[in-house]
Amino acid sequence: MAAAAAAAATATAAPEEERTIQEELSLPIILADRVSKSAQEAESSKFECSELAKQVDRLSQMLRTFVRLSTNSTSTFYDRPVRRICCDITKTLERALSLTRKCRHSGPLRHLFSITTTADFRKVSNLLESSIGDMRWLLSLFDSDGANLSLPPIASNDPILAWVWSYISTIHMGPLKDRVDAANELASLAKDNDRNKKMIVEEGGISPLLKLLKEGASPEAQIAAANTLYNIATDEERVRLIVDVMGIPIIVAVLGEAQMKVQIVVANLVARMAEMDSVAREEFVRENVTRKLVSLLSADLVLEVAKPQAAKTSIHSIVQMNKEMTDNKSMRNPKLLSVHTSSFSDGSSRGRKEREAESPEVKLKLQVSCAEALWKLSKGSLATSRKITETRGLLCLAKIIERESGDLQFNCLMTIMEITAVAESNADLRRAAFKTNSPAAKAVLDQLLRVIQEESSPKLQIPAIKSIGCLARTFPARETRIIGPLVDKLSNSNVEVAMEAANALGKFASPENFNGSEHSKAIIEFGGVPPLMKLLRSNDQAQVPGLVLLCYLALNAGNSKALEQARALNALEGAARSVVTQHPDLRELFAKAIHHLTLYQAGGHPHRQTFAL
């Protein structure tokens, strides 16, 4: 008895998270033995106690059988339902022990203070039957064919919990086919249902899914695991849990080594996690996922780099050369070095053969997924932007924007937009990646201008315009070919396009731009004032960016006849009060612009009383 008590005390003292399954089950086994012994010593309600003892003996045999099976199991054991069920069994056995102990004493006085009723025995008997049902379900996990979808009594009110337990257990211990099926079922449960996602995470589903992804037992298994993780990773908290269990190194390794159809879903997972959590974004960069994504994105591209020449080559000539070589793929120019991007990819010769055997549709899907991953990784990340610009990433993105269409072209445009947004606030990146003599930067600029001028979709034009605006401080005063296309978009029928054009031109004309005065004059020379005034009159949404641009033009070129003819002073005075009310940070800018225009406008007087802003 003393030994049993010591064992029970040891089991109780051990922290729950540190106990093995054998330690977890030791307490209910000891309690079962105590109940059986107490039932044998009963002086009253002997029949009820003997029936109770039979149930406890069945439960004890099941517990011991489970200990043997879990000890002999060669695969990783899933202990989450075991601990939960074991806790309930312990409470039930403690209640049974208390009941049988009341029946051990005889005598009128003892009987008075330990009254037991048939209802007490019925309640405990029902609890024991539920515990037996729970143990029967646990034992079935070892010999079931596929996931066991029967419901243990403990989960009778929540069948999803039992299914989650069964699927995760199958991923831990089942044969490969069953593991794939179980992972697919978890993916279905997690899709569009936050409660199920939370349950899968809480019940320990992330680690076995990562293990299934890492093992690479079959492409189907990896796809199933990656899809489930993708469906789970829909908020920052759950993405952070994947990061915390060292999931990112596994994901990056699989991205570089797996078959192409696996790489597609893994790239989607990278994009989802990067979009949801900034910590995951930085961890991916630390694991150098950018290099793998650029390699996969550009695997079928041949980027021609001209041999160095003594004479300077203009932006236009480089881009034109690339276009001509693209149109004449059958004719190789011996004077050019063909640099195939697979030279810096991670794939083996076997991987390249598999790639060549894949259909164009699969290759396109992979490129789309990789481009989206780069887009999400680049957002607000200086480290990712540097990684992309330090490889041949920019040149690759420019080539794809030139040749492709649809989602692939859009994702590449969005990637460039995010990189330029980071470069706008980081002078070092701006100078290093977008210097005027860089072939990659020139190729990107040419494609952005082409999209603005030739594409009709606002979905493509807007990121291209934003990118140009973010790079406004990199262009010299003599670079005027960019101003014209942006001025043209001020009169675009799509309001968002026109607003973005005004925003971009505002960055060119801004006092923060060293060449703001020259750019302002170029905007006016390209006829930017009339469409700007029309935009201000026709659309309330464009008021702020349009008026800010007008203020910059007034400050930099207040003596312009175009501003006077367009009655820019009246426009500013008429709109300033309402705008400044909502944007008080613009008060000083409006006051300076209005005062500056009064010096040049006909009838204006520097000492006239300006209205109170």
C-alpha cells in the first residue's frame, strides 16, 4: 500500500508536460487496483461493489494493454487524446474509490455517516462505462484501417475533436496512404473554419504535418501536408506557432528540393505566411528563401547580358537589344553571353530533367506562386528587397513583365512595387539597386513605362505608376521621358489611375526631391495643369493628391502662365479650407502655395489679406 502511494505521489508530482505516457497511465492503474481491493473488503452493498469491481478490472486491463502497445510502438506516438482521456479516467476512479470505501465499514453509526444509494452506484457505473468506451477508442488507433471516425464518449458532444484526434494520430502512426488521406481530411476541416483551425493547432497538429512535409515519402504526402498548413496559416498567431516549432527551415528545404508540383503548394505556403506575419517574413529571408524563389522563377529564362563595350549604351538600346534577341530565338548571337539562371539554382541534373518533363501549365503555376511569394516577402522588408536586387532578380522580373501576362505579370509588378516602396525610404538601397547605369534598373524602368503607356488594365497600371513615383528621387533633371506618360494618366477615365498619377507626379515635384523645381517645370511643359484642374473639378477622391501636386507646382513655378490661365490660385483658395480641416498637416503647405501665387497672378498683391486657413 505504501509503495502504491509512493508511486501515485511520484506520478502526481511530475509536471504534466514532462510525463511519459507510461507515467501518465501509472496513476489510473494504481487507482484501479485500489478500487478492486476496496470492493473486495466491502461490508455493505456487496453486490453493487462487485459489479463495480468487474468494470474497473476491464478498465485496468485496457490501461495495461495500452501501456504495452505504446511501449512497443516503433512510430511516433500521438499522446494528446491519451492525456485528456487519462485525466478523466483518473477522476472517475477516484470517485469509485471513494464510493467503495464507504462500504467497507459496518455498524449503525458508521452506516449513518456513509450512506450510499443505488443512484450513486449507477452514476459511477455510467462513468466507468464511458471510460471503458474511451479506452476502447484509444486501443482502436493501433489496429484501425485508416482514420477511426467513431466517437469516444469523451468527445460525444464535439465530434470534430474526435476526428481531429484520429487524423493527427494517423499522420503519426499510420501507413503512408492513410497518412496522406488524414492530412487531406485535416485540410478540408481547416478550410474556411477558424474553430477547426484553432482545434488542429491546439491538439498538436502542426508538428506531425511538418514532419510529413519534411520526410518526402511521396509528393502526394508533401502536397497534403503543405495544403493543410496553408489552410491553417490564416492569421498571425497560427503562423507564429509554425515559426516557433522551427517550421521555416523545413519549408525552405522542401522548396529547393521537391518536385515541381510540391514546390507550387510550398511557394503558396511561403506567400501566405509572409503575408500574415512580419516575423515569419524575416525568418524566411534568414533562411535565404529569396534565392530559391528567384531561381525557380527564372529557371526557364535566358537572360542575355551584353559584353562590355567602350561606348556608353543607353537604356533604350539595351532594352531594344533584348527585344530583338527575344524575337529571334532561333538565331544565337555569338557576341553575347547567354547566362542561364539555372547556373545559380539549387536543383540537380535530375531536378532539371523533371522540370523539362513537366507541362507548361505546371511550370506557369510554379512561376505564379514564386512571384507571389516574392511579392509578399518584399512588402516592407529591406532584407528581402536587398536579396532580390543583389541577385539577378530585378532583371528576371523585368523580363517576365515584358513577356508574360495575367497573374504572373501582375505578381512581378507587385514585387517591383514593394521593392521600390522600400527603396523610397532607404537611400542606400535606392542608390545600389536603381542607379542610372544599372542594366537591371534600366530594364525595370523601361517595362514600367511600357505598362503605363501600353497596358489598358488599371490593375497593371496602378502598381507601375506607384513604382515610378517611389523612384522619383533617382531621376536626374534631364530625364523627362518619364514625366510625359504620368501627365497623360492625369486624364485617365479610371479615377484610381489618375489619383496615382497625381501622387507620383507630386513626388517628382516635392521639395524633398532635389530636382523638384526642374520636374515641376517639365510637368507644366507636358501640359499637366489642364488635366490636373479637370481632375480636381470632377472627382472628390482626387482632391488631396491633386491639390498637393498643385501646391508643389505653385511653389516651384508660380510664375507659369499655365497656372494663371487655369486659375490655380482660385482653385487652391476654394478647396483649401475643407481639405485642411481633414488634413491639418497640409495647412502650412497650402498657405505657402497661396502666398506664392499671389506674387505672380494677375491682380494679385503680396499684401492682400489671405483668407484664414
